Amino acid sequence: MQLTEITFDTARPIDGYGPGFFRVGGAVIEGPVLVTAQAARSWGGVDDIAALTALAGEIDVILFGSGTVMTAVPAGLVATVEAAGMGVEPMATPSACRAYNVLLSEGRRVALAALAV
């Protein structure tokens, strides 16, 4: 078996997370987070749909981290994001962070919108 080290070039991977925070590209962000390869910032949570739709044209899929356990994404959020031409994949935040890093390392057009654990 051959192991290959993952490289992110200039992209911002999720370095870690904990109770109420994320560490993205070395910077700590408190509370919910919205991360793309180019930027990471605080996110207003499920009521901040405008921040997600602003990614249209840059992103193909948004990984939605719902916290400690996977819960359904509000139907209105899904409908609005899909109407903007992007997909939404719900999962628990730990799984969403891992999936984001893998897809990011593959050069995919992915974003992470996650609630803190």
C-alpha cells in the first residue's frame, strides 16, 4: 500500500473543531462557519441562506454540518440553494469536516456550512 500526503495548495482545510469553534487554515472561528477554498468566515446558521446562495457559480455542492448528530436540512434552505444551482449534502459536523477536506484536496468546488459541535 502506498500512502500519499494530502496537499491543499492555497485552499483552506478544516484543521480542527471543538465545542463552539472551528480551526480553519490555522485561524479559529467561533460558532457556525462557512468555508470555501478561498475564504472562511462566521456564518449566521440556517437562517443565513443569502450567504449560501452568494456562492452560486463558484460551488457545486455545500456540505451541511448539523452539529453533533445528523439532522434534516430545513426544506426552504434546500429548495433555495438547489434553485441557485448547487446541491446540499447533510451530515453531522465531524463527518462534514472530513468530507470537505477530502473533496477540497481533490480540487472539487465544495463549501462547508457547519454548526459547531
